[in-house]
Amino acid sequence: MNEIKKDKDKFYIGENSANPIAEITFISTDDNKLIVNHTYVSDSLRGQGIAMKLVEKVIEYARAENKKIVPACSYVDKVMTNKDEYKDILE
């Protein structure tokens, strides 16, 4: 099982945050926003829905922290835009 771990500015899978095999990174702003700027999944994990699990994790975190998500990453933008279930969290 690939455990998703949290670091200061990312959620990741791997032994440590400096060299993850999958990650989603964000910048937390002073006005309660998370600018989600990068998603990466290594070749060994592709096709397993890992990127979507990372997006779901950052959405869960944003909701718990009462923050809005600014999807600067093209994958996150594609996943979240025009979906009713994310309207409450999308900036």
C-alpha cells in the first residue's frame, strides 16, 4: 500500500519528502488559499489512480483547514474545474 504522507508544503508517497515517488505540492497563502502548483507520479506508479488520490488528499486538507484551492497545476485544474463537488473549495 502506498501511504500518503504530509510535509510542510506537499503530500507525497515515498521514503522521504526530498525524493518522493509521487507528490502534489502547494503554496499556502496568508489569505487562506492553497495554490496547488505541481503533481508528479513516477512511471512505476502511473495508471493506478495515485494522482487523483493526491488531489483528494489536498482537497480533504483544504476543507479541514477552511482554505480554498487555486489550481495552478494543469492536472488539478482539469480534475476540479466544472465539477459540482469541488465548487465549495475552488477559488
